Amino acid sequence: MTRNDRIAGTVLGAATVAMGLIAGAFYVFACAVMPGLARSDDRVYVQVMRDINDVIQNPVFLLSFLGALVLTAVSAWQLRGEPYRRWVWAATAAYALAFLVTVAFNIPLNDGLAGPGHPGALREEFEGPWVVWNGVRGALSTVASGCLARALVGYGGRGRRRPAPSSPSGI
């Protein structure tokens, strides 16, 4: 294995981990955070979402959120010519769409929730659309994560040959 092969494998592995973290974050929002908040009154709901939107803007999350896209795209470029590269390109496309959904829908909804207004009205404009778009980006990032996992299996298995079947001894 050459140095370039090790680097490409490391980038693919890092992309897979970053994508798994992001898919997991969206998943947790879909199946726990938002259903839990749905049980809250309007004032609590709006305040907690505002708090989440404030604290999630931190270097660790942003590194994963942006890193998943950058690492996946770099991996797709590094693995050009490999038979499993299509999985990495599919992951890049799926996560690019999830990233776009976040920027075009979820972030503007977050910004709207941060503005002035009655908690009931703010929640009514925010909750339904945000949950739907989070589901979309969650599904897309999960697909991307699965594609990267498949590519990682292909990468790990490249160059390996199956041993030829041997005949039982003595025959």
C-alpha cells in the first residue's frame, strides 16, 4: 500500500465518521429532540430551540457539518478511477443536497424563530416546516453515510483475492 493509498483511506474513513456524526445528529432531532419539545408549551418550545440554535453554532459541530461535505468531496476526487468511487460520488451528491436543505430551509427557519414575536405564532411558523426539512436532510445524510460505508468496504477489499478452492486432502 502506497502513502497515497493510506491518505485516501484515511480521508474516506474520516468522511465516513463525520457523515455518521451528522446523520446521527439529524436523527436524534427527528426521533427525540423535536418529539420531546412538541410536548412543551409555546414559550418553553421557542426558548429551548433558540438555546439549541445558539449552542449548536460551535467549532465541533461546524467542523463535522462542513467537514462531512469537504472530506467526502475530497475522497471522491482522490478515488477517481476506483470501482467503488460511484458510492463516494453518490454520498457527495446526497450530502450536498442535505447541506443545501439546511442552508435554504432549516437555517432561515432558525433565524425566524430568533426574531421578535409571540411564542405561539413563532412556533406555528417554525415547527412543522422545520421538522419536515430536518427529516429530509436526515434521510439524505443517512443515505450518504451508507454510501460511504459501502465505499469503505470496497476500499478495504481492493486488491484482495479470494483463495482458490482447494480439494480435500488425500483426493
